[in-house]
Amino acid sequence: MIRTFRDLRVYKQSYELGKEVHRVTQRFPKHERYELGSQLRRASQSIPLNIAEGYGRKKSKAEFKRFLLIAIGSCNEVQVLLDYAYEFHYLSSDEYKQLLTNYEGIGKQLSALHSKWK
């Protein structure tokens, strides 16, 4: 049963992934911790934040769905930023593949939730 946004699986997973992104970006070169790293952290945190904010407005189906669309956009942003981090050799191949796969899954879950939310 879903009683709060914390009960949503996509919220839990995106929150945990945001923490992982935070840890990984702390190893970026110093100048990139404040550039690419900061943007990556903000985008990853935006996903669970928008799920939570939208859920708080769930009395309006349209409002919650709008926030889910914003979360989907942030999820796409994270994927592009991960591409950059990998191309600049700030992430290992394994880290990149794992994070990218996880964020692709988050995107699918968000899209499904957006389609099915009543």
C-alpha cells in the first residue's frame, strides 16, 4: 500500500542512486567536483525531489504527472552527464555501465508511473 512518496519503489531507488552519484562525484578532479560533479549531483537529486513534491500535490492528477515529467527530464539529464563523466575518464567502465543501466530503469519506471497514475 502506498501511503507516502517514500513507499514508491521509484522514489526509493532514485534516492539511493542519488547518494551513489554523490559518492562517485567526490572522486572527480577538484575542478570538476564543482562543475560537472555539481550538475550531476543536482540532476540526480532532482528525481526523488520531484517525485516527493509531485506526490504532495497528488490530489491533482495533472500536477503529480507534471512533476513526474520533470523527474523524467532530470533522469535523461543524468544519463547525458554520465556520458560526459565517462568520456572524460572520471568513471570506470563498470561504474558507468551500472549507473547508466540503473538510470535507464528509473526512467522506465517513471514513464510507467506517469502512464498508469489515476
